[in-house]
Amino acid sequence: MAVLAGYIVFALPAAALFPLPQAGQHASQPRPFSSFDMGYGAVLAVAAGYLAALLAGRRPLAHARIVSMIIGAVALASLVIRLGHGSVWTELTAILIFAPLSLAGGWLRDQQEQARRRDT
């Protein structure tokens, strides 16, 4: 359940961005939109890993790692399907930036929990 919740936090808001005018996922994008999209995706990725780790109960990093692997696997599958059929900037960004950032979100939650335990 923690993994599903984490992935939904990443995937649904990210998918909601692309119905915006001129925001086709595989279209060439103006630099301001691409920059916004990367920042938006980065925040969502950290939140996804953090939420998965928070809800996990035990082994928070393992849950964040699974979310990270799902983000990367979905992006890789999309990359393979789309290769040669338009821009693949979103897939590459998800693989190279968003997947690792979701793991960082889980690590952040794990560090908070360890600090809380030390302080009690």
C-alpha cells in the first residue's frame, strides 16, 4: 500500500500537467515549461519516496526503492516504445533524475525517523 500511494503521488499530478496547452508529453517544449516540469517532477518524486517510506512502517528505504524502480521502469518502457517517434526528454528525466530523487525522499524520511529514535 505504501508503494502504491507513493507512486500515485508521483504519477497522477505529473500526468495532470500534460493536458495543459502546449504541454504534450512528447512534444518539443519551450525552455520555461521544461524547467517548470523538471522542478515539478523533482518535488513530486521526493514526495513519492518520502510518502512510501512514511507509510511503510518497517523498511522505509526498501519501499522508497521500489517506488524509484517503478518510476524508472515505466519511463524505460515508455522510452523503448517512443524511441524514434518524437522527443524522449520526459523519459530520460524520469530515469536519470526523478527515480533517484524518489529514493532520496525515502532516505530523508529514514533520517528523520532515526533522529527521532535517538532523541527519545
